[in-house]
Amino acid sequence: MFKRRKPLSILQWVREGILPRAGWRRVVEYLVHRLRRLPDSPHKISLGIACGVFTSFSPFFGLHIIVAMGLAWILRGNVLASAIGTFFGNPITFPFIAYISLEVGRWLTGAGGTSDFGVIARSFANAAEGVWLTTKSFFGYGPSSWDRLAAFFYDLFLPYLIGGIIPGLIGGVLAYYLSRPLVRAYQTRRREKKLKRIAARTAAKQRIANVNQQTD
């Protein structure tokens, strides 16, 4: 029911990720609107956002939302807010995230290699292809690609995973303490407006009741 009549091609999907048709401003406004409408405490919503931002620094591309939601569920944060928080990682910020995570990871592990995002993206694509070929080999279709996957794991994935922890924690903590007062202020203002509307309706009903009593 909610699928496109004409599915997007890979090129169109990438273009929508970098330059959305509605514009990044509309995307950000929509995400902020969704966050404002979440029926939960400021702590849980901000904790969910922090989980999403933290997960954006991990190398689990394609699984960020799932990982963030699982982490938010474990920490008892807002699961939907964690999914929205993963939008911190996007085609604009990923080159910077990958560079920081890999530089920190290679410094900690002593591994070498490039931090060029184009090379990193191709390496992940080749690894995904290696997983597919290895899976097919289990059923007798072609050779496996364990050598390709082993090299990818130790040269890129592991440094990225280890290096993303520190900047991810910093980003998550900042996201928590920056978003919590904003969410609390919005919820307070929204609650006050709701109470004023209720008071106004109650006063209007009371005036109508007084007029009816005087008429009788």
C-alpha cells in the first residue's frame, strides 16, 4: 500500500540520500516534529537520541537503526527516538565520521591503511559481495571469499569498530545533554497550552450555562 509505484533506481536512491527532493530543511523539520510528538519523558527521549548518534559511529552500515533500537531497548530509552537519532549519520556526515573513527581506531590498534571515504565505501561494498559469495558457496555455488572477508575485518572493520566507540560516546553524551532541556521545554510549553485550552473551554461552557440559567 505504501510502496512507490515506480521503485527508485540505485542512482536515484543515492541522490535522494544526499539531496532529498523536499530538501534537507524539510527533512530536519519533520524529524524535529516527530521528536516533539513522542509521548515519553525527556530523559528517555534524549537517551534514545544518544543511542542513535552513538550507533552512527559504528561500521554496521544498513543496520544502524536496528542496532540503535536494540541499544535503546537495553538502556530503557525511547526506541523511536533512537531510530531518529541515527539520521545524525547521513551521506553528508559519514565521510567525517568514517575518518574520525578510523583514525582513532588505527591509532589504538596500530593498524595502517587509508582513510579515504571512497576507498572505505568500496571496501564495504566488496565485503558485502564477499558475504554473498561465501553464503552461496555453502550451497555449492562457486568458491567462498573468506580471505577477502578476513582482510576486510582486520584492516578496516575492526579499527572502525574500536575507533568509533570514543567519538560515539562523546557524540552521544553531547546529544543527550543538548536535547534533554529542549525536549523538556517543549513538553512544558505544550502542556501549558493544553491546560489553557481546557481552561478556556471550561470557562466558555460555564458562561453558556450561566446564560441559560438567567434565561430560564
